Amino acid sequence: MSIDMKKYVEQIEKKFPEQSEFIQSVDDVLSSLGPVLERHPEWVKDKIVERLLEPEHMVSFRVVWEDDNGEPQVNIGYRCQFNGALGPYKGGLRFAPNVYPGLIKGLAFEQIFKNALTGLPIGGGKGGSDFNPNGKSDKEVMRFCQAFMAEANKHIGANIDVPAGDQGVGGREIGYLFGQYRKITGRYEAGVLTGKGVETGGLAGRAEATGYGIVFFIQNMLKANGDSIEGKTAVISGFGNVAWGTAQKLEQVGAKLIAFSGPDGYILDESGITGEKVEYMLELRASGKDICSPYADKFPEAKFFPGEKPWGVKADLYIPCATQNDVHLEHAKQIVANGCKYYCEGANLPTTPDALEYLQKNGVIVGPAKAANAGGVACSAIEMSQNAQLTVFSKEDVFERLEGIMKHIHDSSAEAAEEYGFGYDLVAGANIAGFIRVAKAMQAQGWV
Ligand code: GLU
């Protein structure tokens, strides 16, 4: 029996033509699943794919907050609880002006498989708001978070749905959200949010976890190809939390980071982005301006290229850590022309489908985001278990577990790809390994 996976994608495209990120994510995941469904006719009969494509719940709500001039401001809040077969819905909140239902659904759909790959008991969800945090005062951010939680609290809980950070939502925002949740409910339910500060039940090392996990994943990917990360030159995009953690770990494992970027252009620093230069990324982010050019004023050995992306810089390893649709076909062509062998996604959905196809067709080994950046959410699940046990785990314990989890994600993705005839294709393997875990849980739970 040969299964037409395209028909599912076409149905989604027809139903939600404007939801491009959701369509992209569905297309990516389903394109690897034909051989799996051929071996599991019972999943076809039970309509596992049809059920998987429909979120269990999706809410949107009005968020009204007061700005510093005493004026009311209105935004939209979202929470998509896509699939809870493996555990409480789990995924970040994104505050950015381009947030709309198609982006939240696309990211939530990715999150289902990412969370499944960690091997931990977490379902998939995502949320956020079209609130733009750039240029807002600290008190405005606080009032926005309080107004957001005044609605969101009705939908979340340690055993229901556990939001965390994502773009525009870091430790500060999670702190404000948690304070408001505690005030509204009157309960110190630490496990309702992850990414908290350590003083509020947060996990030591959670801030670094996503970036560290990406580099652990790359080490496994290189090892499987008889290579090592030591001495490799690397280019990343972005300068947020993920980029910062990745840069720190690259230095620790002896790779040389030479470029990073912001929406205003990219920084080239051939002397190597290490030590205080990596920490300076945090200052750039905290400035709320969303620009990276001040790096070149502070460190004169660096050069700033306004309005350009960093993908033309020659390196051994490329790691997009900024945002979705960051690498287009023209960039994939530059990356291939640079003679690169390894490309690993740090951000969610950073590569357009045609760019991904071009990279893979030209022999570049690709680490997909849902596998490579799963260390962040894996550590969130560890934070949930820390809170449930009323205990505190050490940073050393966390990083040791993280390293093991990233190896498990790499190896299970590689094995699934091999088993279903895709060779060493981690993109297909991650989709298959994640899907099989979710499908088994859905089948076990009957027609719900
Ligand atoms: N926002 C992160 C992600 O994309 C983390 C989610 C979480 O920790 O729940 O995976």
C-alpha cells in the first residue's frame, strides 16, 4: 500500500491558506511518514494523521494593558494546546509583532515532535501575543504580562499546560507572569511555568540549555560522520538566548565562532567571538533595540555589514539561531558554494523548504531544529520534575542529563531514518522517531 501524504498537506493548505508556517511544518513532518504508515495500517484506520492535524484546543483572548502615558493598549493573546497524548501541553510563549494564529500553530505542531523526541512526558503547545517588547519600559512589560496572565491562568496548570519562554519572553517576563498567576490563584504552583529564575524554583542552567544542547547535538552529528567539532569555524545568526548559549558552548568545545547577526545586519569578528564578547550579546539583547551594530563600536577588530545576512561568510558550520524563515534558497546556495558540510538549525523553522532541499541535495548534513534545539524544552521538563519533587537539581546534574538526552535524540533520529530507508537523514529521522512515540500514545488512548 502506498500512502499519499500530499493529500493531507493539500487539505490543510485549502483550509488555512494564510497559515504558511503551519503548512510548512505539516509538509515537512508528513513528507517523511509515508513508509511509517505503510508499516502501520492500524494508524491509517484509526485516522491518527487526521487527528494529529487538529489542535486539541486553541484559545485567543484580548489583552488590555496600561502604557506609561496612562493610555489603554490592546493586544491579542494565544495558546495552542496541540497534542497532549504524551503529557501536559508544553511549549513557549512568543511576544513579537508578527505573532498570528498560523505562526503559533506551526510552532506548536513542531513542538509536538520535538517534545516527543526528548523521551520525556510532555505534550506539544505554543502561545504568545502580537505585543512588541522592543522599546517598552520595564513597567510596561510587567503590566502587559499581568494582563496576559489575567486570561491565560484559566487555561494552564502544572498538569494541564506549562508555558515557558520563547522570543521576547525571558526570565524577567516569566517572573512577572508567575507572580500574577500566584496572586490570582493564591497557590505557589511552581510547575505551572518553566524558565523561572532559580530564586522562584527555576532550574540552574535553563538559560544556557538550548544553546548547549545544540552544540551537544552537533558533536554527535559530526562524530557519526567521523569528524569532530574542535577547530571548526562557525557562523550563527541572532544574538538572543539561543545564540548566546550556542556561542558559549562553541568556545568551550574548541570551535571558533566568527560571525553573528541581528535584524540590522551582521558582525564579522575573525579574531573569534569568545569570553566577554559572548556575554556582550546579553547586553545587546537587554538594550531592547534589537540591533547588533554596537558590537563593532565596542570591539574595533570586528566589522559590521549593514542590512546583510551572515550566510556569505565562509565557515565549516552554520547555525541559524535567530527566527523563522531566516535562510532562503539564495542563502543555501551561498552556504553550499562556501564548501560547508554541516548546517544545524538552532531557531524554530529557520530554513525555507526550498533552501532545505537544496542543502540536502548538495550533500550538506542538516541537523533539524526539532531535534537540535530540543535541549531547551528537555530542561524545562527537568524543571517540572524539580518542582514536583520540591527539590533543587545542581547545574552539573542538569548538564550531564542534557548531554545524555541530546545523544538519545541524535541516535534515535539516525536509527529511525536508517530503519525507514532514508539513510543518514536526520530531518526525516527526527520526524519519524517523534511521530512514532506520539502515534503509539494516541492509539493506546483510543478515539479521543
Ligand atoms: N520555546 C522553547 C522551544 O521552542 C522552549 C519551550 C519550553 O521550554 O517549554 O522549544
